[in-house]
Amino acid sequence: MFNVTTKSIQWGEETLTLETGKVARQADGSVIATLGETTVMANVTFARTQKPGQDFFPLTVHYQEKYYAAGKVPGGFFKREARPTEKETLTARLIDRPIRPLFVPGFKNEVLVMCTVLSHDLVNDPDMVAMIAASAALTISGAPFRGPIAACRVGFEDGEYILNPTVDDMQDLRLNPEQRLDLVVAGTKDAVMMVESEAYELSEAEMLGAVKFAHESIQPVLDLIIDLAEDAAKEPFDFQPVDYSALSDAVKKAGETEMRAAFAIADKQERTAAVSAARETIKASLSEEQLADANLGSALKKLEASILRGDVVKTGKRIDGRRTDEIRDIVSQTGILPRTHGSALFTRGETQGLVVTTLGTGDDEQFIDALHGNFKSNFLLHYNFPPYSVGEVGRVSGPGRREIGHGKLAWRALQAVLPASTDFPYTIRVVSEITESNGSSSMASVCGGSLSMMDAGVPLKSAVAGVAMGLILEDDGSYAILSDILGDEDHLGDMDFKVAGTENGITSLQMDIKIAGITPEIMEKALEQAKVGRIHILGEMNKALSGAADFSVHAPRIETMQIPTDKIREVIGSGGKVIREIVEVSGAKVDINDEGIIKIASPNGDSIKKAYDMIYSIVAEPEEGAIYTGTVVKIVDFGAFVNFFGKRDGLVHVSQIENRRLNHPSDVLKEGQEVKVKLLGFDDRGKVRLSMKMVNQETGEEMTKEEEGAEE
């Protein structure tokens, strides 16, 4: 019944196995990949015909994590996997980005790639396994795919690169100073196709070394996929790209002059209008048959690309007149919104981000329900890209894959410089509203996010800036690397290479390639050029910072205190009774964890102090010889009982009330009266002995012997 093909290799510390022929046999390509005990099934199907009039490549990639893979039941009210999590969306993008450029040019049939996590050993991250499984399934499917690709993850510890570090090693790198890198690389035999990373101020040489290490490490996996394909691949789909050279020549002849003039306009809006007009001029010169040709859009794009690309490589001048390494004008402003905790407006050319920081308490941390366990995050970054930012109309809905991906890129760039939660116990939410866009709005979010957090008083280790690099690579091998790319340069170029970091090093790197990969030499030059651009942008950002920003009066204040773990029960009380009373009486929020760290939050400093004192009185022991403020709770013939330390009471003997003989304590005291007392010690039965006469009741200071004698 089954015609099973299985291939295995030892890869790093684990065995990697690819299997096909047993499951999902009606799919065009189906591969189950297993690394250790993490298993992912990838299924590929593709349409045999192109939809009429389709002028783009409709590739759809889904990545699904099934909770049963880790022996878990989904959380929440609906016990079923629902909308994709952030991890699933980001992984789907990781798979999509390196495989999309490798389909034969002109192939516009619909393709569906579905990756499903079937088993997770909580050691090997399934995202890398999914990328390998998807590549293998495409390679054996018969689709016109010029792969395979393979992918791996790289860590960096003690100057050594680590292949496929464990899930725990990569979890919350900010709290793991030994690990300085979480890098994902995908590539073919000859070149790197995609890079995604989270880094901790790595140098350009260290980052490039990690990419090279990854590319070398995936070579055995590529051989494994080819070995599987030799035994199990289906017959290649008979696809011949449509020859539309005649249409392309007609388009060029009809409007090259107008299109070249349009691309010479520096202003984006004017240029867009001129390009649109040039297209209409071209269409007006074409026959009805040519207008109906499904490849008309491709022919127009080919003309636009040839104008933009050829001129840049030949002359070194770009469509807005800049040199290849020149950054657009930058204007940075902070504190532009009156009631927010921190705000910044970062403008670079025609790209602009309004970025706002909000500081919250532990109650505002985000709970994340992941396959490898539940955890909290105290740093959130949300990126919004409304239609008006590019002068368009359109439906406004929830964040799409692009928004989630760009937000995560900015998150990775900034989280490397955040203070430790023990030093700055706030939940930080950064929201980037892209108000204008003409290239690299994600890097504007990085720059604006850094400024916004500084404006909110967040003690960042360093300012962070980001820059997007582009590439024009011609058939003859000549190329140009572009700093701070425009939207058109991104759309018509061969590479989108985003680098973010501080003056000391890289904190995030993302690369997408639209051609069959780039060489290490090109990447090295791009990294060096990006460093120059990053340092320039940091200098411009510094102009907006006049020094340490004042902490917003509207932000909550948070104090932390550490208590012995054996006192946690006393602070919480039976059924939470004690901690609820502290919150009600003080008006502050109180959060306590299993390590005995307590966070007290309130905009009101008095509320924080009151809560702190109440907790301190529970967990601390009174010190002999110390002076306390107390309240008389009961008067008896031989003295008065004073509540002076939380719920602790002590006796002030009648002889210790004043430096004179009293007939009865009620002569000078009444219940509810506030008094200052000194703790004399404890008697043989542990009872507390207090004195009032040794303390100046007005100042609260201990009286000298001379002062006591003077009172007598």
C-alpha cells in the first residue's frame, strides 16, 4: 500500500530524518521531517493552470503548531487552535521568504504550502524543521522550483558559533548574557537567501561569520533533500514561461521616454502620479490584443525596473538624486504628545513614524501560551501601517503578516538594550504609527522607538538606529549597494537588507533576496555600508535628546522590595486577605512572585510608601533600640499597650510614659493617640517593652540624659 522513502543524517547533536510516501499521498509533495523528537509534516499542492488575468505569483504558506504536539490542551474558553499566533505567523514568513524567489520566473499558478507541527520535544525548535520539510516537499512535488533550500539556527556563546541551540538556550536572550545571538539563515548550495536575527551588539565581522557558519552547516541537509528527491521526486511539471518579449518591446517603444522622465522626479507623490500617467500613455499606444495580454503588468514592471536599475549601476545616481551611500534628511522630535508617557516623531525623507511608549505594571505583562510552555513578556512593540501612509484608500482591519513581521523586527532591534527588569520593573509597550511611508518604515520604528522610550525615562543601555539597504545586481555581475532605500528601490531591486544596532554593534539583521542568493562579499560590503549609515542616523537622533528625560508624571511609579520566601504566605494572608487589605488601604497595586520580589505601583508616592511600610511591618522584625511611631490601643492601670510595628503591640509601663510620677496612664494618654516609642527589648516571656519618656514626642528623636533630667 505504501511506497515509503526515508533518508537520515546526523546533523549536529541530533538525527535529521526525511520521510515521504506514507502520509498525505494525494498532495503533490508531502514530507515528514524529524529532528530529535520534533516532527513537522509539510504538504505542497499547486494548480496546473494559471487563473485568467493573474499578474502575480499566488504563493500561500501556512505554519501550524498543534498543541497535542507537546502534550498540551489549548488555553482559553475555546479548546481548539484558532487564529495563528505570532510565532506561527512569523514562521510562515520565514518559510515564504526564501522559497518565493526560487520558483521559475513567469510561474503564476497558485501554490499552497502547509506545515504542521506533529511532535515537539521541547528541545529542537520546529520552525527550522518546518523550513526543511517545506523545501523537501517542494523539491519532490514536480513544481517548477529551483531549490532546494535548507535552514538552520545559530547561537553565539564565548566566541563560538553553536548549530541549532536548544529552545531553552534561545528563550528570552535578554536574561541570558552568555548567549548573544539568535540567527536563522536559509540558503541554497551556492548562496544565502534569507537571514533573520536577534543579536546583542555583535560586530559586523561576528555577524558575517555567523552567516557563513550557517551556510556551511546547511550543506549536508541540502544533500539529504537531493538524495530524497532522486528516489521519490515526481515528474517535473511541464511549464514553459510565456515569451512576452514582443509585448515588452512594444511597451518600451511606446513609453520609455515618459517613464524615464517620471522616475527622474524626486518627490514620491509627484513621481507616482507621473509613473501612472506614463503607464496610461503606454496603454493608449497598444492594441486591444496587447492590452488584454495577462503579461502586460510584467512588461510594464520590466520597463520600470530597467530604468531604475540600469541608471543606478551605471551612474551611481538614484531616482531621488542621492548617491548610493547617502541617507535622506532626518528630523527627530521627542515629547510631542502631552499626556503620553513618552513620544517621538521620527522623519527620514518621506518615511515617518509617530512612536509612543506606555509604561505599565506587572498586571500589564503579556501572557504567551506557547508549545514549550507559558511565559510572560514585559516588552511589547506594535506596528501599524494604515493606508493613508502611502496616500491610498483601503479597508482597515487587524494586523496582517506584514505588520506582525515588521513589529517583531523592531522588537528584536530594541529589546537588546532594555534595562533588566530588576532595575526597571515596568512593562513597556511601544506603538509605532506609520504616518508616511517611502521605504523602510520598520527601521523608522526602531529609531522612533528608541527615542520614544528615552523620552519616557526608560534607561536604555544605548540608543538604537536602523537602516535598510538595497541591491541592484546586473546579469554581468556589476552591482550597486544602496543605503536607506526608497519604496520603488525595494520593489524593483534585488535585496532588502535591514540592519539595526547601536554604536557598539548589531542588534538585529534581516535580509530578503529576490534573486537566487547573494555572495558573502556582497553581504560584507552591505554590512560595512550599513554601519556608516547607522552611525550617521544615531548622530541625527542625538540632536533630539537634550539629556535624560524626566519621568512622566502620568506614568505609574514602581518600587521593588525583596522579602524572605518564607514570609510570602504572611504577606498574602489566608485567601489573599492581607494583600487585599494592603491594596485597599494604600491605594497602590501590589504584585508578588515566587522569589519574594514585590512590586508596588502607583502614580502617588504616598500610596507606594504606605504599602511599603505595611509590607515591611509584616516581614521585618522590630529592632531593639529603634524608635517607632505607634498608636495607643488600650490603657490599663499599669500602663498602655501601643501598636507600633504592623500588628505588633508592646507595653509602655506607667513608669516609662513620662519623667514624672503619674496617678494613672489616662492622665496623659487616650486610646487612638499617636505616640513615639523606643523599643527597650523583650522580657523573659517575649513580651515587648517600650518607652515613651526616652523619645521627644514632637521631633521623634531620642532624648539625651540631660534632656530627660531637665524634664524631671
